[in-house]
Amino acid sequence: MEEEKERQILEIIKIKFDKTGGHNGNSFNDFDHILNVDINERNDFLERMAKEKKIKFYMGPNTRMITLPK
């Protein structure tokens, strides 16, 4: 089940990455409908993916954003 959630998250990130050439990322809220858990669990799930180098966090103009590692 977690593998499917990861696949869906990576698909959303890849669409934005390809569309913008990697210049724009996704907000944490873009994945709430997939994970369907509270904010702390969502953040833990995404942070685990970042530690595994599947995604990357960076600071956008107003908030942390998520993109693919380059």
C-alpha cells in the first residue's frame, strides 16, 4: 500500500517537474488526497521519502516545496 502511495506522489511530482523543467515544486498539500492522514503522518511519510532520496525539499518563496532530486 505504501509503495502505491509513493508511486502516486512521484507521478504528481514528475508531472510538475516535466512541465516546468524542474523550476517549480509541489506543496505538501498536493498529496493530502493520496495519503489521507493527519499532517504529522503526512510529513513523516514525505520526510522518509526525502531521506531515501526519492524526493527533495527546498525553500520556495513562501514555504517548503517538494521536487525530484536533480
